[in-house]
Amino acid sequence: MDERLAKYIESIRTICSKPLSPRTQLDQIRQAAVVLAAEPVKLDESLRFAPEGGYGRNLILKDPAYGFCVVAMIWPPNSGGLPHDHGTWGVSAVTEGNIRITDFEREDDGSDPDHAVITPKCTIDAGPGAVATVLPPHNDCHQVSNVSKTELAVSIHTYGKSITACNVFDPDRNSCEVLHPVYTN
């Protein structure tokens, strides 16, 4: 494993071992991710996999003591996911290429599990060294994509827990469905 990635993981363990508020914990992990993303991360080829026609979600580590996960997201040119949430804090650090992140606001009350009204709040284009965060319940719905026609993008995502289910939104149909994401490696 890349030495800088190993140090990053150790710093996450240290942060998670402290009795911190979720916001303080997220802020400290974000700072660790800024250090990680300052230079490219050398990933083993097994962590750089993306399926045909999609993006790769490659598990680097699920920490047995604190439950957080570190995932290498591989974004081939012109790929991306639908708007979704995680239900846990998350930190994304761009290490190669550029990704586009759009944050959404959920306008409905969430009482109908199949219905959701979301509207875009802001969109950023994030290049190497950029770090973004999510913290439920108010800042969780977002969409990530690589809009480049030619360049691969890589981002390292750290989540407060393994994401076994999330809501996926279709803003055109005002619909919502539960997705059970899997790792590609």
C-alpha cells in the first residue's frame, strides 16, 4: 500500500478513537484528506478497476475497530452516478483528473419512500487536491461524475461506515429507490 495512504488511514483511526462531535470529526478527517490529496496516490492495479460502461468502487479498507471504510473510486471518461445519499459522513479527495460534484437539497419530507423532490444547490469542478464532504442529514444528497471525454479521474472516499444501502434519486421523475452498492474489486 502507498505509504501516504497508510498514514492517512492511521490518522483516520486516531481521529475516530477520540470522543468528538460528528462535525469536528469530519473537519479533522477533511484536513487529513487534504494532506493525502496534495500528491498523487499510488494505487495497486487491483484498486484501479472500473467495469465496462461504469465507474469503479474499489474497497481499500473496512476498519474492524471503528467501522469506517476507505474506497478508491475510478471514474473513466464520461462516467458518473445518479444523485444519491450515504446516510453517513463522507470525505472525497481527488487524486487524479477532475470530477464534477453537484449537491442537492431534498425538498419533500421523505415520508413517501418512492417519492423525492430534489433540486441542485451548487456544482463544483474538483481537480487534484480538492476535497469535498457530506454530513447527514442536511448535506448528504449529491452526484459525482467525470465529464472529461478523454481523461480518467480517481478519488479516494472515506465513509463513516460501510455503505450497504443508499437512496438513489431521479430528479426528472421525482422518484427515489434504495440501491445496494457493491464493490467492483
